[in-house]
Amino acid sequence: MSDNKIAVVIYEPASGDLSRVFRGLKVASEFKSAGDDVVVVFDGSGVESLGALSEADHKLHPLLESLRDNVHGACAYCANGHGVKDQIEAAGYALKGDADGEVSIRNLVTDGRQILNY
């Protein structure tokens, strides 16, 4: 494993620019294939993407599944606000609320991760 520590943060909803979601997941996959320490986080409207891609019939579902062990989770506050909390939990993904109910980007930075936003 290399020394690279990466966090891919997806903010884009699947109903928006799906190519941004795809690109974020592909970048995470590239780092994973290279043996890097990579996590994927869904934040803001991006929690909608995690909900949508968790459905088995979504065209990006296989790509998401290939990264299941790397998905750090989704912002709990955002998932609730965007109405996808139950869908994300049912798919087996964690809801993160380590910063006053929201996912902490700072914790990713203090863990030594380079942040890539999509």
C-alpha cells in the first residue's frame, strides 16, 4: 500500500451532472487499484447519489458496489434533509454525524487525507 491517503467527496446529486458522480467514483477506483488508502464520502446533495446508486438497477450500481469497502458514509444531516436516510441505511451504508450531526471534512484532513471534491 502506498502512502497516499485520499478522500473523494461527492456533492453532486444523481439527478444533476451524473458524469461528476461517475468521475468521482472512477477516481476512487483508480486510487484503490493502485493500492492507495481511499475513502468515498457523500455530502450535501451528493447523499441523493448514494441513495440512487444503491438501487440494483442503476447503471452506476456496479461501480458503487466495487467501492463498498471504501465508502466511509454519508452526511447524516444531509441524508435526513434530502429524504434518503432510510434508503442509505437499508443499503448498509453508514450515516456520519461527527461534526454536529454532519460529516466532518476536517476529520478527513486531520487523518492526513487529500480531499478531492466532485
